[in-house]
Amino acid sequence: MSSTAVAYARQNHPRFLNELKALLRIPSVSTLPEHKGDCRRAAEVLAAELTRIGMEHARLIETAGHPLVYADWLHAAGKPGAPASAAADSSAGWKPTALFYGHYDVQPTDPLDEWVSPPFEPEERNGNLYARGSADDKGQVWAQVKGLESLLAANGKLPLNVRVLLEGEEEVGGEGIARFVASKPAELKADFALVSDTELFAPGLPTLCVGLRGMIYTELEVRGAKSDLHSGMYGGAAPNPFVSLAQILAKLKDENGHILIPGFYDDIIAPSPEELAAWRSLPFDEEQYRITEVGSRTLVGEASYSVLERTWARPTLDVHGIPGGFTGAGAKTVIPAKAVAKVSMRLVPGMTTAKAFALYKGFVEQIAPGGVDVEVRLISAGEPCLIPVDNTYVRAATRALKEVWGKETVFIRSGGSIPIVGDFDRHLGMPSVMMGFGLPDDNIHAPNEKFHLKNFELGIESIVRFLEEAGR
Amino acid sequence: MSSTAVAYARQNHPRFLNELKALLRIPSVSTLPEHKGDCRRAAEVLAAELTRIGMEHARLIETAGHPLVYADWLHAAGKPGAPASAAADSSAGWKPTALFYGHYDVQPTDPLDEWVSPPFEPEERNGNLYARGSADDKGQVWAQVKGLESLLAANGKLPLNVRVLLEGEEEVGGEGIARFVASKPAELKADFALVSDTELFAPGLPTLCVGLRGMIYTELEVRGAKSDLHSGMYGGAAPNPFVSLAQILAKLKDENGHILIPGFYDDIIAPSPEELAAWRSLPFDEEQYRITEVGSRTLVGEASYSVLERTWARPTLDVHGIPGGFTGAGAKTVIPAKAVAKVSMRLVPGMTTAKAFALYKGFVEQIAPGGVDVEVRLISAGEPCLIPVDNTYVRAATRALKEVWGKETVFIRSGGSIPIVGDFDRHLGMPSVMMGFGLPDDNIHAPNEKFHLKNFELGIESIVRFLEEAGR
């Protein structure tokens, strides 16, 4: 299929790239207070550009932190926000509404001395564009904007209705957008979301992420004596919260990676045989992964599941740190009054954060050794999510990707959590198409972040063609 | 027995107390670099005072840290340093040589706002002298010096030979004195040590400490992946060193306080039935101890042993802290590349640090879960020690204490370690008389440290009478 919008995108690509570089020069590091002004500047640049290309109602929406960017174009035929299922008869002229999501904030740059070129001076090398935020996520946001520009410039209109919602706090927890979404504003009435913040499974392999693990992040506090005690004087009679904590943690997960909390696995919806078969055909080598990505003596976990199953479709329990006590150099002979473990569990489809937390908390209270008090606190929670691959919009995306990349799309999951996808599902009843163009080695959150130039180009074309397919 | 030296001490007590206050005003906090000059000043004050009262060869001995203070008086009849056993016939005129030990450095004062009166402005309240270092250990050091002064001033001589060795690094590990003692200098040739750095078991109850636990302090490091990993992406396949560490620690000690390292208990020399019977008659209430000293829900440990046995005569294993990983507020989804536990074991007579460490290290390496590397490092070690209560000098001390305090001496042990006592034994073949006058509630290492004024007074008299008895 020939697309005038794709032709426009190809013709204007050098300009698109230069514009992206300008956006990347803004050091919008959301976690650092000294870059607060830069975050707002990035938001303002995006709002202005959305207006310039023909989107309407572009504006900043204030939050307690960095602002959201909103814009829309709602002139496609049909009634925006009607359920897709009611619109099966597209001959009636009904057009769906898409909600574009991405984020303009970036990670900090330290360790700065490991960057080959400065993080906020974009540089092309080896077919890549190096800069902080190039892949995560400004390059993908700019692909969205340039896709919309190409369609509007080539056709004077969009093939469906579009709302854009960009945030500036993704790297710091996304609290602002979560509250906004939870308030279910009319501005977000849409049929599906296009989330551009993921990656291809391998170079050149068009990929849709259709599953995310959820998470509960907790603190497990163990208290013994009323104050720190001398381990010589009291050792042997006074409870040691660190020892008790170790005893509790050892009862939560065994050495085979199996979580020992009763009932924890009960509600899991296992991947279908078809999905598992598809995963087995992915270009993935466990030994290569062990060596290049993990670098450990062996991989661990449930031996009866493949590594992709373990990280995508099985819950896990990890300890991130154990604050408290003596952590300096040398020796201090203290029995600390308390110890705290940062413990998180990743959850998979079928599980809920509420039930997982209740099971965990109840079990910890049950197994706590004598002499200590335990307290379990929930720090954050995000539901797991699974997008049906036979969803209308997923199918439209698949058709577009096949045309642009010349290959069948692979459906993968991510072991991580993108809380906004769960929020779209829970609060807005809206499925997400997670179509992203990063690569596994893009060094996001690390020095020398890059975005493959070809992926920027094909990303724009993929978005153009996806909208054309979804609006057919 | 009437002692002119005791009479002198009583007569001069107000001056002795004022002099002690002057010493307490010097903030000789050994761990803080900004007090390096104060530590030297305290050492100089002591050396000058030792000269003033008639001790000889008083001088500072430099170390890599704060200086030692040395002085001697070796004019008693007999040959200093001859073994006590060879001197059973005291009619031959042989006199033993005593080595006085104490320390002039003090603990830091934080939290400063919990002090009722400033830590370096000594204040008398409720029959106590409040100041940092009053009980630990300047007050006891000054009791030694004033005991020597009283004997020299009253009699023009001492009843036996005396060497004094004071250190300024007791609160920071005592490395300087340990090296000095290990070099076995002629200056330290003596028959017994008088160590004044312990406490009475209860107010008014003359006490000799005759046993100390030893200790090995270690770091147990567990390494997994080559670098920190995202717990979403890798959770379930990458080893988590904190989880592995918890699994290891839980296998070192069970919930009944029993250490699970094979062979760990094999060489223990249990206290004699007589010693155990004596402990049972001590004024000690386990429930009272739980409430006022520990403040925990219950006491823990080996149920078949009393609390005094558990803390004095049984080895223990404690974890002091687990540095590494994420310890900040909130949530960071990291699988840390490594975790380190600070683990110490207290050892009791019969055990050796070398064997205990070897058993521990071997067992940890044996039980380490798959996927991680473990490394066990020894940070410091001190041997346990036990002083025979039928030792000549212990018997002399008992006679002196009975006279001064009007009660029979109780023989206790300490769960803590005084490494110098082990060093005196190991390098110099010298028993220690641990005769101290602190009280269990003296708040050493805490705000509002105090020294009971009556104990300062009777402490001086006890030292005078002890030397007279030991030199008879």
C-alpha cells in the first residue's frame, strides 16, 4: 500500500532528526531539582510542536511535579470514545480514538565520565544517535509527533481521532499522570492507547509487547530490643533482628527460586501453548544471555520453566537492600534494635496486588521467630496486565509492522512493569498497543544511551501505517 | 588491717576528685580526627601526673594512632618479672611486678541533646559524677594513679614493682597497644596485670571478672550478576545476593539460638558445677533483665542454659548489618550485584579463633546456593580467656575487696571481649586481675555516662589494699 504520509516522512526525515536533536539537548532530568526548568522547557517545546503540526488544544496540565502535555485532534468521522466492539461495522463511518503516550523526562547521566560523547550533545555514530533520552523516550515520543505531522501534512487530516498525553515523571514514579488518569477526565476518552516506550526483541524484528508483570514493593521491618545493644554483653539472649530477618526471608523463597508463600501461585493464568511455542521460536539463547547480560556463574530460578517464562510469566520475589544496623568499614559490635528488608514481588496475569500482599503479609506474621515484632508495609503496587493478541488494534499494528519491517511481528512480554498501562486498563478500560522501537542494547538508564537511526525512521513509518490501518 | 596509704587516700579524696574532673574536661574522643590533639593532651597529663607522684620513666610511646603512656617503679625487693610460681617463698624477699592497664580515650558523645549536663563538663548529681569517660575509663585510670600516689606518698615506696601502660585507642580497636604487646618489649615484663575497665555485678558487690568471650568478626560477601540489574527484566533468572545471603544466614543459626556450623561446639570447656552454682546465687532476675535492659518481647537463645550462661559461657553468632543494595527511602527495583553481611561470633574458653573461623568459612562455602560466589573475610579476632580463681593475685584481690567492701567477692564473666587481656595472656604469659568499679547502669557508650562517687573512693582503696596484699 502506498502512503503519501510515509512519502512525506521520508522526504522530511533529515529535518525530523535535527528537531529530535534539539529536544535531546534539553537536560530534562526529572529526579534532579536543578533541572525542573528544563523539564518544563521540554514540555513547552512539545506542546508548541503539537500545535504547529495541526493538533488542537495543546497545553500543559499541571501536576504536583512536572507538567503533562496534552493535545488532540478529534475530527475523524464517528463518535470518539465509542467502544471498539460497537464499531465493528466501520462502513458506518465510525472511527476510533487513539491515546498516544510517551514521556519527555530522562534518567540522570552519572557516571558521566563513561560517556563517549556528552549526554546532552547528540552525536551520530555507527548508525546510532547517542544522547540521554534518545531511546528512552524522547526519540520515541518524537516518532509519534512526526507520524502525526506526516499524516496531517500529507492528508490534511488524521485517519482516526487522536489524543496525546505525555508525562515528565516516568523516571520518578509517574505519580502525576497516575492521579490524572485515576480521575478519568473527559480528555482521555479513547478506544486504545499507543504506548511508545518499549523495544524490539532483536534488531530488525518488529515486536509488540502484550504482557507486563505487576509488582508489590514492600518493606519488612523486624524489631527486637528497645535500643541497640552491645553484642558481647547481650549476644545469646537478646534477639537479633538481622538474624530473624534472614530466617524469615529464607522461608519466603527456596534455593530453586520457588516462592513458599502458601497460595501465592494459585491464581496464575499460564501462557497458552501457542504463546509458549512462539516464545520458543524467538532468537534467544539462555547461555548467551547469562554471559552477556547477567554475567553470573549460573542462571537461577524455577528449572522447569525457560528463562523467558521465568522473567515474563512467573512471579518472583527479590530483596533489594537491608537498611539499618552497622554498614561502615570495619567492625562494630552492635545488636541493632531493628532491621528492614526492601522486598518486592513481581506478579503475573491472574494475580492481584491486593491478594498477593495479603498472602505475603499473613505468612510473614505467621513465621516470624520468637522475640521480635514484624511489620510489613506496602510501598507501591501495580497490577499485571495482558493484552489479547486478537484485539482489533493489535491486529492493525501487526499489519502495519509487517509492511514496514517486512517481517511477521513477534509478541513478547516484559518482566518489568509499566504502571500507566495497568492504569489505562483499570481506570479507562482501554487496551494498550505497546509498540516501541528501542533495542535491548540501547543502554537506557546507563551511559552512552543510543537510539538506532533506522529505528527512528521505521518507527515513524510504523506509527503512520498503524494509524492508517486502525482507522481503515 | 590499718593502711597509712588508705588514710592518705581518704584525706586527699576531694583533691583526687577535682583532678579527675580536670582530666574529664579533655575531650579525648579517639575516633574523631578533630580530637587527635585532645587525646595527646590527655596522655601528656597522665604522664606528667605519674612523674609527679613518684613513678619513673614516664613517657609517651608513639603508635600509628594515639600514643601509649608508660611509667614504672621497680624498686621493690626481688627480681621483677620472675614467675610468681617460683616466688612462693616470699620470705626470700621476692616481690612480684604488676602491670597496670587502662585507657584514656573515650567514646563519642552523640546524641548530644540527650545529655542532661554537657559531656565534658563533669557534674556531681545524686552521688554520681556525670561526664563522658567518667566510668569508661578515665575514672578507673585515675583510681589506679591515685592508688599509686597514696602508697608512694604514705610509705615512700610501693609494696611491689609496678609498670603502668595506658592506651588511647581502646574505643577504636586498640591496634597500637596490641602491636606493642605483641612485640614483647622488656618494658612489659610483669607477673600479672591489673585491668581496671570492668564493673561490679551490682551496686556494693565486690566483683572480679575472671572470664571473657573471644570473638571473630567477619564479612560474608555474596556476589551474583556482574552489575546491578533491573528486577523487572531479570527477576526470576538472575541470582539475588540478598536472598542467597538470607538463605546462608538462616542455615548458620536456628530459631532456638543454636549455631548450626558442624563442630562449632566441640571444644567448649563448660563452667564447673561450682562456678555455675555461684552464678545461680548472683542477684540476677531474667525477667527484670528482659524488661529493663533488653526491652524485647521475649529473651531468645538456648533454652537449656540460663541467661548468664548464654551470655558468658556459650558462643553466639550475630549479624550487625548488611551493607550494599538499595537502602534509601521508597522503592528502587534493583537486583544488586552483591551483598555483604557483617557477622561475628563470640567464642568461649576451649574454642580458638582460628578453628572457629575455619569451621565457619568451610560451612558457608559448602552451603552457598547456586548462582552466587561467596567470600568470607576475617576482620578481627580475639581469643577467649579464663582466669583461674585460685591464682595468687586473684586471691590477694579477694582479700583486699572483702576488707574494703565488707563482702565476699563474686566471680563473674563477661560476654564481651577485652582483647588486651587475651594479648597479655598469649604474648606475655601473664594473668589479668580484672578489678573494675563501674556499675551496670553507668551508661558507658551512651548519653549521661556516670561514675558512682563512692565507687571512685572505694576503688582507690581497693587498689591500694590489693597491692599491699599482693606484695605481702
